[in-house]
Amino acid sequence: MITGTHENAASERPGRLHGNLGVLSISLIIIAGAAPLCVVGGPMALGLSLGNGAGLPAAYLATLAVLLLFVVGFTTMMPFVRSAGAFYSYVHAGLGRVAGIGTGYLAMLSYTCIYIGLYVLLGIGTDAMVRSYGGPSMPWWVWAAVGLGIIAFLGHRNVEVSGKVLGVLLVAEVSLVVVLNASIILRGGGPEGLSDGAVSLEDVFSGAPGVALIFAVLSFIGIEAAAVFRDEAKDPVRTVRRATVVSVTVVGLFYTISSWSAISGIGDSQVVAAATADPEGLLSSVALQYLGRVGADLIVPLFVTSTFAAALTWHNILPRYTLSLSSRDLLPRRLAAVHPRHDSPHRGSLAVTATMVVVVVLAVAIGLDPMSQLYTWTSGLGSVGYVILLVLTCSAVLAYFRRKSHGTSALRTLVAPLLGLGGLLVILAAMLLDLDLLAGAEQSVSVTIIVLLVGSLALGPVVGRLRPTAGTLE
């Protein structure tokens, strides 16, 4: 009885996570969160149909270039921000407590929306897989609930357990896409040869390039989250810095090559029609054509495992953000507890799980279409929110090093962040201009997205005034 009481009391106390994660482990977690196969089979297909078609690879390249500039300043600031709060901590250090608080709430909103979208994809993908094997058709939310239960169990435990699961799943999905890409490229493409859409201004600016950027940015979301695992890394600075650079570069090149290969396999003039007619089945049809029945059959289960891996990664990220904010009294203090045995943010994990249950129940009760409404709307909100977070963080880097250079290079603390900020503002403007197209011409949805984003940021000054001691860094 005494031991049990002691353990329960320990689990209630706010604490700090510990671990021994290396560059490879954190990189695998972050890249798995980017869901390579899930993106190729989901957002990439939507980017082709709703965005700029054959010009989509240029959107990935542009996003990669801008994010690498962002990463230069972000990683330069790492040694001076000794907190695992990621965006929240950096903006707090650069722009002040009030801006940091608003950033923390915006990050929670944006990340939660991305997390919701993953469960939509997981539910739909699992149902397709079960039906392909002759099983019964079930509502998407049933399979989403099953996935949530498994992920909640893993999220309750130490992150290294999740890392091992993610490593296996990631190798399998990436290998299949690499083989598919190689098959298309070595054959010289499909009926129209290798695509030149990425270097054709006509293709790059065709359709809705702003929507293409939304889905391109969506594919990168979470690459900065290596900083969230700072307390669990072998070396809080070097490990996280290297993992961030590796993750951004690998993800960006992978999506650029994969989108170019898919377009080449279908044909520049046909890809928009093909993606519009069957966005969910686009990847399977390309795999069937170039890898045969075996490749097409492997796509379906690996799409499910890819989505599962991404959801598991985000379930590791969100509770850690919850821990960071609650330990600073920006969320209920009770959520700041660290499990005494698993060294995990178990109460934050439970809160994330409960939030997801509420959202899914409400979506089903209202009758939202899972893909064209729930997924598209939450992904749009999450993508725009993410770019705003990057803009704020870039601004924080510039402000921080303007006050004190710490002997760092102006190239890393001024030039790169300034160029990155300019690129991010261009991307944000393009996304906002095409937001109505993403919302299906429903202006009320676009307005709601903007209100939610602004409202979460506005919590900064409100909470900052109401709770003068909340939100301070260590």
C-alpha cells in the first residue's frame, strides 16, 4: 500500500522527461511523422488535383528551400533555448512571454488538426484494406478508434518503444516508394516521358499554386519537432540540430522525387484528371502499372502502416507540448505529470486521446464527410497555422540575435532567417489567397479557420494578463 501510494504521488508531480535518443532515433521518429507513403497516397494526390498538377514538385522544392533557411536560424538558436517547448520556447525567448504563450496555443491547435486528419486517413485506409481482402465494409471511425486505442497504449509508455515500432514501419514504406520511383524513372516515364512540369513556369503557376503549397507544407509539418525531444536526447543541442537538418532534407527530396516520378508515370497532361477522378486510388493504380499486382497489393497495407506511424509520432509530440505548456500553468497543471516508471507524459497522452474521441464523435454526429470536409478543413487549418508558427519563430530568431549576437555568424542569424522569413510570407500569402478553393468555395469555412487561428494567438495577451506568472521559461 505504501509503495503504491508513493508511485501514484510521484506520477502526479510535474517533472522533466529523460532519455538517450540519438540522431538516428529522433530522425526516424520525425520522418515517420511526415508519413512518406501516406503523403504520396493522400495529400500529394490532392495537391495534384486541387493544386497545380504537373507543377507540384516545384512546390515541394520551394518549401524545402525556405525550410532549410528557417532551419539555419532555428538550429543556431538551440544552444541558447534550454527548453523542450519548441516553437513556444523560441518565440518566448525572441519576442517575449505574451507572444510565446499565443504561439504555444496556436501550435497545440495546428498540431491537433493535423492529428485529426491522420485518423481520417487511417480509418479510410484500413477500411479499404479490409475490403480488399474480402472483409466487411465498416465506417471509417471504427477503424480510427481501433488505431487510437493501440496508439494510446504505446503513447503511455517510453518514447523509445514507439521509436522501434516507427523504425520498422518507416523502412518498409520508404523502400516500396523508392522501388516504384526507380521503376518509373528507369523506364523513362510513362506515355509522355519524364515530366518537365517542375521547370515549366506555365505548369508551376497553373491551377491553384496556393493550394499546392498548402499540401506541400502539410507534408513537412513536424520536421521541427525534434526540439520537442530535447530532454530525451543524448546531446540536447548537437543531436537535435543534426536530426532536424537530416529530417528536413530527407523529407523534402523524397517528396520532390516521388511527386515527379508519379507525374512522369501518368503523364503531364493526364495527371490532374487521374488525381481528380480517384485521389485515394492514384498511388495504387500507378503501382499496379509499374510494379504489377504484388506492388499494388503492398501499397494498401503499407499506406495503413504509414498513417499509423504518423499518428503515433504525433501522439508522441502533442503530449510533450502539453507537458511543456501545463508545467508553465498554461494548461491544467495536472497534465504536467511524468510517469515514474515509463518516463512518459502519460496524463498529456490521455488528454490527447480524450480530445480525439470528442472530435471524432462530434464529426460523426454532425455528419461531416471524412475526406472532403473533416480531413480537408483540419489539414488546411493545420497547414496555415504551421506557416504562421514558422513566421513567428523566424521573427523570434532575428529579434533574439539582434539583442545579443553570442558571437554567431551573421549569415546564420540574420541573412538565412531573413530570407526564410521572406519566403514564408510569400507562401502564407499564396495559401490565404487560395483558402476558399480548399474549403470548397464555402466562405464560412475559410472565415472559421482564420478566426480560430487569430483566436488562439489572441490567447497570448489574454492569458498573459490574467496569469502574470504563467508561461515563464526555465
